[in-house]
Amino acid sequence: MSALLFQKSTLTRSKDEVYVAAVALRATKGPAQLFMSTAYSLSVWDLQHFMVIIKPSSPLLSQAIVFDFQPEDPENIYTALAALSGRAVPGVVLTRKLRKLPRSRCWFVGYAEGNAVDKAYDFNNTWEVDLRIGLHDCRDYTNGLVEQLTGEKLVLEHLRRRNGGQS
């Protein structure tokens, strides 16, 4: 009599990858836009917009997903003046898909435990959307979301030190 032996296959779930990316701040056309573009080109750390990118490990989700926090109308001159004067402006948490990761100013910061996309949406549901530059802006959002996903605190400070204050 022959016995069939079945080996127990263990499916190991890969972990979702978490990245931080920086892009130029958006501004109204003209001198403000030229200034922001120049600052970004010179890699002035404090004049960049930061966001979190999740690259899911699931083969069903081939695209990376971007999560970021910014003013509702970032190119409006009145929004920019209010934000720069320290007043709160209406903000919005945005989510969009990317076909591939950016080639520059994009850093791998760790792996997420569990489903990173679901955790990011949960985080977004509790995020206060009044934006105040230097107090509650894209940097705070990025630091908070990365901490929620990977456990790493103050990720932007670590990246800044690693990159000498520049990207």
C-alpha cells in the first residue's frame, strides 16, 4: 500500500515597499514658479514637496500608489500668501497611481507590515486637512504616514542627514 505524502506549502507574503519622493513645489506662473523650479533644481531641501509611494507586493497591483497632502489650490496666489503668512489653508490628501517609481529624488525607506495601502487609507481618514506650513504640512504627513507603515520616526530628518541636506 502506498501512502501519498503531501507537503505543506507555506505561502509567504512579500512585504509592500515604502518610498519617499520629492518634487518641486507648485506655484503660480511667473516669478513664483521660476523661483520654485530653481530651488528644486538646486536641491534646496526645504523648498520641495514630499510624498509617500507604496509599491504593493501583490502581483495583482502592479502600479505604485502615491499618497500626499497639499493645499486644495496650490497654484492660487491667495492660498500661497495665506500659507506663507502662517495661516491655515484648506488642504487635501491625494492618492494616485504611478506606472513606475521616479528615477530621481525617490528613496526606499522600508517595508510595511501588513497591507500598506489599507493602512495608508486608514491614516488618511484620520488626517486633519487644515494645512499650516511648518506645523502641519506635507513633511508632517510624510513623516506620520511612514511611521504608521514602517515604524520609522522622522524619516525626512534621516533622509536629510543622509543626503547632506540635499536630495
